[in-house]
Amino acid sequence: MAGIDLVTAKKVEKQDERGTRLKQLREREDSDIARLTERAEIPSQSSSSSSSPVSTTSSPARGSRSQRKKLKQSPSISVKDLNLISTWDREKLSVRQATSTFTATAQVRGMDIGSMAISKSTVHRARIAGREQAAEKIVELRNQEIPERLVLHWDGKLLLSLSGDTEDRIAVLLIGEDDAEFLLGVPASSDSTGRNVAAVVLKEVDEAGVRDKIIAFCFDTTASNTGMVQGACIRIEQELGRSLLWLACRHHVHEVILKDVFEASLGSSSGPDIGIFKRLRDRWSFVDSSQRETVETSEDLVEFFATNDTASKLKDDALAFLKEALMSKNHPREDYEELLRLSYLFLGGKGPAKPFRRPGALHQARWMAKAIYCLKLQMLKSQLSLTGREKAGVERVALFVALVYCKQWHEAPISVKARLNDVLFLEILKTYPDQTIAKAAEQALRRHLWYVSEENAGLAFFDSRIDGVEEKKQMVKALDKPALKKELKRLEGKKMTMSSSLSSFVTSKTRSFFQKLDADEGFLAKDPALWEEDDRFKDARKRALGLRVVNDAAERGIALVQRYLGSTKSAAQEKYLLQLVHHHRKLVGREKKEDLQKKAF
């Protein structure tokens, strides 16, 4: 009997141990679930904790089972999920990091990792296959959504290749109305000559099957693009067998203007970095950006604006524009918004005394650095060791940027404003107080007056700032004027003067602008005072506004390949990855909760 009692006692003891372990396991699960629930409820609890304390000791035991039931009923996740793969690629996670995040997420959702076939190799194979599958879906979506009229964009840069050598990479994109944007690829080119650039661009176009939809191209004004014999633009037109609208990137034009103004003020630099900017960046930790000097606190500038009516009017106009632009909060990039804000503060605009952003890239290729750095240097110069020449040069650039340049840059993407903006810019430069700076800017602008071409003069018909009915009547009348005998893509800048009216650039060739837009010209027969009520005019204006006249999208394509360079080991996988990330960025935001809830597929 004693033996039987001993056996029974051991069984009971084992049962008690199992019960204890099970209880401990449940307590750990309850604790984990309570902790996760508590994290998810932090915002709501923090907002109400001051008025009604919440007990956290009695509810977890009851709520834990329901939470556990929900976790068990929640859908499983798979390493083959395209939304998961696209997020991994966008965040540039390695295979090891992707595997770790997947297993941790699966465990939190109550999945049994031990019964799953999960490893680094599994995740790697899933990503390889998923990228190709996603690329196929992206092409399907593109074919369904692609507009009938497209602007072809491209840009190039010398980058490292997969083998470690350097090669030219060409970002090729298509952009249509309603901000439709499609990345075709960022292929390599054997060199940056016009012939090879054109061949690479057309190869991507043909693979997408969109030759017949292209009505214009947008490009940087480099010789390899704009050469009238061997340039990429000419070669693309010849290959397509028809004439296109030439939309030289207006941001690129303004980059050249700022470069020339900077060199006229502070001289050129032979090194990759600009020394005066480097000094500001190195001393940034010792600078108090709240103690800034503006045109209202600088004795010299107060006197300058008090004694110069032209400068005073420019300041008032600039402040009104900058205030309105900042209130819109519609800024495609942080540094664009920073340029507006710094200009506004420098001219005496009222704003929060929050610190300036830490200075960023300062090398020669970063044209934006010249504007932003000079504004910061001007407002903080009392805290820095600058020579007299440097102080004078920085002040000249800062005034030009804030008074004149910032508005031109901000409105550059608006296609229908391009024509009149060029005329107004030249008028301002003729009377600008600092004529050394004005002449440098004017010469740069005249070298790039692409929008005075007879064809692109059609954009001005849709500029709402042209209020005079008589001016638009003259523009309509000029449509019957014979075109120039020599067919040029652009007119010489020297032909453009302050007395030039918009109608002086309109000829019979301007009608081809409406034809390429496939727009109904019927509204031209009506009184210009009635255009705004005409549906044909509204449709044509929408098409004109849909022309993207800055090449920022192609520059983002180059930045994209730079960021993900080396993430894959094959050209095919790299193309899939770039298309996948570009697609994901378009659909899934990061700033707001509603954006995070969106899916790429």
C-alpha cells in the first residue's frame, strides 16, 4: 500500500507542477498582452489620466483572455506579402533585419514560429520573387492609369556600378496630368553623349510602349541634351519622327542664375566645398540662431531701404508673397520651405524664434546651399568671423535671394506663368539697385530663355495674371502672323526687352502648341473676357497646367538609385526594387495615421 501511495503522491506532485507552470505561462501571457495593450492605449490614457485615474491591476485578468482570443483569431502574415516586401525594401532592411522583424511580429500576433519554415534564406528568396511579381503588377497598373498625353523626363549622373567602377546612370520618367508619375527605370549608359543618352531613354520608352503618347520632354540645359545637331533632344525627335514641345527645366535655369550671382559676389571656388559655408557648419554648435540680424535691425540695411524706393517696394512685394507662400504649407521639399522661411525672416517677417535647421550639404553641386547658407550667414554674421569682403558678398547674395530670386524659384514649376515671369524678371533686373548682381543674373537668364520660343508662347494664353483683354486680343491676332523663316526651338534672348509685349512672341507657329496638347482652339474665336466661362478654354488650361516644366522628378530618380545602390546584386533586381520603392512612396505616406493605413498592393 505504501508503494501505491508513493506513486500516487508523485503523480499528484507532477500535476501540481504542470498546473503551476501553466499558471505561470498564462500570467506571462497576461503580462505581455497587458503591456502591449497599455502601449497601444498610451495616447488616450495620457489625455484622461489627470481627470480619471485608470486601474491597471484588476482588468488585465479579465481582458487578457479576450485579447488572447483576438490574437489567435487575427490573420497570419507571410514573408511573400508584397506590402511587407515593399516596406522592407523602402526602409532598406537587410535580409537579417527583415527576418528579425518578421519573426518578432509573427510572435506578437500569436503565431508558432517553431512550426513555420522561416529563415534568412526563406526571406531572401521571397524578396527576390516578390520584387519581380510586384514589378509586373506595377506595369499592369501603369497601363491602366497612364494618361493619353505624357511629358518625358530624364536626368543623368556618374555613379558607382555594381562591379565597383563608375558609369553614367540615366533616370527616365513619364509624367502626365493630375500629377501622374511613372518611373520607367534608371539604366546605365556607356557615356553621357547625346547619342547614348537618347538611345537609353528611347529603350525605356519602347519597353513601356508609350511612344505615341509623348508630346513633350523636360530636361536640364546641358550641351549633351540641347545640342542642335547631336543633342539628345534632337535625336529623340528624329527617332520618334515628330516634333515635341521642348520644356527646359526652369529650376535648372535658376540654378545657373544663382551660381553666376554667387560668383559675381564672392568669386568662384576651385574646390569641391565652399570654404565660407564650411566655417559656418563647423561653428554651428556655438551659434545662437535666435539672435539673428534682419533688415530691420541692421543699421546699414535700415538706411539702404529708407533711401531707396525701388528696394523698399521690392521688400514689401516679397514679404507679401513669402507670407502667402508659407501659409499654403504646400512645399514638396523641406529645403524649399526653409528657403521661403529664411527669406521671410531676413526681410523682417514675424515668425517663431525657433532655431534654424543645422546646415546641410555644402559642396558645389548643391546649388540650394548657396541660397540657404548665405541667408543664414547674413543673419548670424555678428557671431562669426568674416572678412569685410565676405560680409559684403554674403549681403549681396542674401538680398538678391530674398527680394527677387525666391519668388522666381517658387513659381518655376507653374507652366502657364513661365512666359510672363521671364518678362517680369527682366524688368526687375533692369531697375535692381545692385546692377553688378543684376547684370550677372540677366546674362544667365538670357542664355536660357526657352520660353520665348514661338511654340511655347502658347502657355501665356492661360496665365490668369494677364488681365488686359486687349493684350490677349493682340495675342490671338498674332496667331495669323507668319512664323520665322528659320525654324528655331528658341529665340535669342537678346530679342527680349522690357518693351516686349507677350503678343510679340506669338506667331502662326504658336498654334502647334494647341495641336500638340490636342486642345480645342474654339475658345480663341470668342472675346477673351468670356474665356473663363468656356469649357474648351478650361480643358485646354488643364492640359497646359499638366505640363511639368521642372525636372525635379528625374532628380529624385537619381537620388533614389543613389540611396539603394548596392542593395541588390543584379541589374534586373535593382530595376524591380527601384520601381517598387517609387510605387510605395507614391501611395504610402509616413506623416499621418491615415497615410500609414494605406497599402501599396
